[in-house]
Amino acid sequence: MEESELADLETILGFLSAANQGLSLNNLVYRKPTVIYRSDASEFGISSFNLISGIAWRIELPIDCHLRSSLNSLEFIDCLISIWVDSFHKVIEPKSCILTQTDSTSALGWLRKSNFTDKMDEFVQ
């Protein structure tokens, strides 16, 4: 075998080794979001807007709840409620690609790392 063939073989073996661990389809294909949310939170309430349907909502927190939870947790909850509201109103079509945006990088990180597995050593995490 020539040097270039050996290099090709090493590359293929690397791909196969990675594939053996499982591949995310998100790394292979591009999906254009079909539902886009913009969410924001403050010490006094949370709100969100669906850029596609135009549905918007706002929840004012009761006075005794002001300054009792972090903005990051409110931003995270806000993103989840956005999806629940549209799901309840049957705005989200089957197989939709949902993108929810927030100005909190911490809440964004929580959304990205959230999954439904009990394994603590999950590759995605």
C-alpha cells in the first residue's frame, strides 16, 4: 500500500470508530427551524414571542415572588413555557424543528444539555 492509501485507511477507520459510538443526525444534516421563539425574563415576569405564528404571551410574577429566583432559571422556564403554550394551542406541526432563543447564555446552555436519559456519562452531555 502506498502512503496516501494508508492515510485514507486511517481516516476511514477513524470515521468508523466514531460511528460505532453513535452519530447525531444534527451533525450530518441541516434542519431549518420551522418554529422560532424569542424569550426574555426579568425579576418581575417572563414573556415570549413566536416569530412564525405571531403568538405572544407574558406572565407577571406575584409580588412575593420578585427577586426569589435567579434570572437564569426564569429564562429557562420561559423557553419551556413557550413550547408548551404553542403545543397546547396546537400551533406546532408534527416533525417541526423548534428554535428557542434567549439572551441568557446560562439558560441556553441548560436547554442544550437537557435530555431525558438517566446515564450520567451520556456522550451528548
